[in-house]
Amino acid sequence: MNIDSDTKLYCLIGHPISKSLSPLIHNFSFNENKINAKYLTFDVKENNLKMAISGLKALGVQGFNVTIPYKTEIIQYLDELSEEAKLIGSVNTVKNVNGKLIGYNTDGMGFIESLKENKIEIKEKIVLVIGAGGAGRAICMMLAKEGAEKIHIINRTIDKAKKLSKELNSIFDDVLITYGSLDNKKIDFKNIDIVVNCTSVGMYPNIDETPINPNHFTSKTTVYDIIYKPIKTKFLKFAEKRGCKILNGLDMLIYQGILSEEIWLDMNLNVEKVKKNVKSRSLQR
Ligand code: ATR
């Protein structure tokens, strides 16, 4: 679509933002849905966040995504938060409603949608979550909200796993939440239904690393790595060899993007074409 005086601008702010797939997702979707809008990325350096938000607001930008390292810091500049953003404690999507900035979080729902699409039940399941950073937190909150029976959180810094499990326990009293270290010897791997890697271990360029030793998994376990660079991490390759069902982070990324766009445009979008396009284009990169 051509750019004219009615073209709306949407964007991503973060640092660094190079190699982000979000422009691919949104510009393809805008085009497919005949929406006169463009999506750009802006690398906002530290200390410039406040100024960047004022600028986006002054220019009447309709909506934007927020990524590392600003997902929590952005909250102080927003006028309102959705229930999910409050629960997760971070924002990845902002909608500008007549100058009022409303913060949402679609990361957690993106994760849940990708499980649903792959017909993986969460209700009453036992889940091992590796990582207690921002992504781990969002995913644990959604797993608990969706009715997981037990969530065991392991993390390099054990205090962070402890803090997150305490917080989850105080919100969800019907979910059993435990924590431990990455080399936790007490994990009963044969009882785990789903494992989710929410750490950056194994991400490009450190593609030879795995967050934990995957040799204990049995074929009944679904192994999900939220990393999408590379598409199949070493962790997933090992799990696949053990007969596990494996999922990478690309579907979660696409769903969170489409969910953001649905919030901005207030309409339902068809995710299938976007998925096909982004998957084929991202494999070429
Ligand atoms: P994100 O928002 O992507 O979750 P984050 O909040 O910085 O980013 O969290 C990164 C996660 O990866 C954390 O669980 C981190 O462990 P620590 O809490 O101990 O820092 C984990 N992580 C990063 N590098 C790691 C490494 N080399 N070994 C083990 N865990 C690592």
C-alpha cells in the first residue's frame, strides 16, 4: 500500500531491536488486511525512554510495542493497564486512545494461543518452567491462570525463582508452585507434562548451550523453547531425539504480534497467512 497523509504509524521501541521480526509480521498483516498503516522499529537508547514516549504521543502514533529492556520501565509513563499487564507486571503493547496511553501484555496470551493451536492442554498438567526473568514470569502467570496443577520453577539465580514462586502462591492458591536450582536433582522428569525454556540459553550466537541436561526427558513430555533464533535450539534437538513433542518460539512471537494488532485495530485478524509468510521469510534469514 502507498504511503499518504492518512497512513497511520505503529512501531516497536527497545534496545537493541535489530533483527526483530515484528515489522515483518505487522507490515504483511496491514497489507493483507488493506489497512493504511506502516510499522517501523526505533532503537531507543537508555535514558531516552521518557522523551521517546512524549514524542510518540505528540505525533499521535496510534500504538506501539515495547521490548527489552523497557517492558517494566514503560509502566510509569502509561495512563492505564489491562488486567493481564497488571498480573504479569510488564507491558509489550501500548494503545493510544485520544492521547491516553493504555498498556497491555500479549506475550502470555501469545504463549497460551500457541499451545492451544498445537492441542496441548494446560489444565491439571505438571509444568517445569526454566527461567524466572520477565518471560518466565509472564508464562508462569498464564500457566497458573489457565489451571496448571503444578508449576516447578528453576533458575540460575535461585532467589529469583523463590520470589516468583512466592508471588504466584499468593495469587493462585489452587496451583502447587515449587522452585529450585537449574541442577535440581529432585525433579521427577517422568511425571512432567510440559517443559518450557524461558531463559536465553541456546539463543544465537550461543547455539551450543542448553539450559539443563535434556537426557532425562521421556517421550510423554512436550518441550517448548521460547527462543526462535535458531528455530530449533540444541535443547529442542536433544528433546526431539528423545521422542518428545517440540515447539519453538516462533508461534508465540507471531501470536503476540497479532494480538497486539487486534488491540490497536479493534478487530479480529486471520493469523494463518501471517504465520505462513513469517515462517518462510524467517527461515530465509
Ligand atoms: P526475559 O525478559 O527475556 O525473560 P530476563 O528478565 O533478563 O529476560 O531473564 C533472562 C532469564 O535467562 C533469567 O532466568 C536468567 O537467569 P538469572 O535470573 O539467573 O539471570 C536466564 N539466563 C540468562 N543467561 C543465562 C545463563 N548463561 N545461564 C543460565 N540462565 C541464564
